[in-house]
Amino acid sequence: MAQLFAIRDFLPEDYGRMAEIIGSIDSEYRPTGEELRYEDDIFDRSKHVMKRYVAVEIGADRPIAFAEYAHTPLTYHPKRFRMDIEVDPPSQGKGVGSMLWKRIESDLRGLTAVSVTAGTADDRPAAVSFLLERGFKEKMRTWENVLDLLGAGSSGPSDALQRALPQGITISTLEEECGRDETCLDKLYALYVSIMPDIPLPGGAFTGTTMGEFTHDYVERSGTLLDAFFIAKDGDSYVGLCSLCGEKGTANLWQTFTGVQKEHRRKGIGTALKLSAIHYAKSHGASTIKAVNVSTNAGMLSLNEKLGYQRKGGFIFYQKDLG
């Protein structure tokens, strides 16, 4: 049987097409080519491996699928990788994904990798079957939780915030802190790395991150709202954070991270931070806040439920052992 597809290395001019395919698969994530290029530019290839392939139809050079494998910086292990395969919907079910997986698996075995992690939304049965048929096993599940702000009581968040705020704790924003404390990012980074070891991650235990990686992910990333990046303070010390991202004036905002320093937990600080985010979103005309939580994070799921979040969908992470 004649081969219908060919694989080549990814080229800089492919970013736009890659963005198109990603957006056609996930309607809620529509990156631009420039955003994808920026993500690649800041990925530290001096420490981490990343490789991306493109599949094209024989006789044409228009990409119909992309595949990549890479180290995960937050959970770095030299022999553990993540991988992703994205196939344009009209080209799905024709064997192109299988061909790309064979190339990735061959590369990873050549690198003596011990495992590879991949994930998919739980409402994509073909993608789930693809992974299971190739020996991947479920490792972790996350749930998307959505708060309908139009249905939430309009007088609730600000009143509840005052009741939830523990004595001696104040809530500020990153925008305010950067205007009065030149060490604010150093303090925020220190808080973040103190919280992260307690956050379940699909690639394994948190192994650390640099200041540059942190500021990129949570401060400089497109859509970051510095006036919606809430910081709980005990005096001048940062003890908790909760950040929103999105475009001001749009209907949907995402809660990207919520965490409280271990010794300050179970005092209502997390509730106060989340209520601050809800109050901000309502006052800026948003209709929903979306948050993603690991299914085993009972404390955060319970807090979200108490605040009115509803579970809407899930994402499953799978792992295949190669060693």
C-alpha cells in the first residue's frame, strides 16, 4: 500500500498552521502562531529536550498534524518526557497519528527514556482509545469547574470576603505590590516554590523552577491580569496567592493558580483569595470563572463547591512505561 503521509521536522513557518490545528481541536484554546513561537523561545533547551515533527500529505507541504515530545521543567527527570499529537480533524482516523507515535516512541527509546506522559479531554473517546491501545495507563485526572457569575448572588462576594478574611491578613494585588515593593517578585517566587511541593502534578513531584520560568508562566504570559493577581499578606510577608487570567471585558476568566503557605492553611485565607477573584470578575463584567483541579485535591474541590463552582468536564493524563 502506497504511503499517504510523510514526516518532516518542524519549521519556523509552521507556527501559524499549528495554531490553526490546535484551535480546530479545542475551541476554548485558540493560541496565535506568535504565542506558540514565544513559548518555544523561552523553553530552555540548554537543560531540557524538545523535539517536534510535522506530518504532511505526500505531494503537498501543508501540515495536517503535529507531534512533539519534551521534558517537563516543573517535574524534570532526564529520562521522563511528555508528548502531544494533534491531528487536523479532517485527517483524523487515517493513520497519521499512529505514524507520528511510532516516530516519537522510536526517538524516546533511543534516548533510553523510562516513561512518557500524554493527556486528553475525557470527552474525546477516539483520543482515549488511541492512548489505551498503545499501552498508556491512566495516572491522573483533572476536572474543569465553572462558576456562573450571572447566577451568583450579586451582594455575596464582597460581604463574604470581609467575613472570611482572618484577623491580621490583608489582600493586595501584584499590581499594587510592584508599585510599592521592589522585592515583590522575589517574595512571590519564594511563596510559589514553597507551595508547589504540595501540588499534585501529572509528571511527578515538583523538582523546582527558576525565577525566569515563574515570571513567564504567571506574570508575563499573555492574558495575565496584574490587578487580578491577589496576594494574601501577613504583615509584609506573602502567605497566599490566587491569580486570574483572560482579556478584560471578555466573558470568561480562568483561575490559573491558588495556593496558601502550609503554616497558614485552614484559616480561611484560600476562601478570602477566591472571593477576591470572584468580586473582581463580577465587577469587570465577566460571566464565568473556570478553574482546573486535580480530582484528588479534596480540599480545593470542596472549597470550589462551597463557592458555587460546578463540574463541567475533565482531562485525563496517561503514562506509558518504556524502561
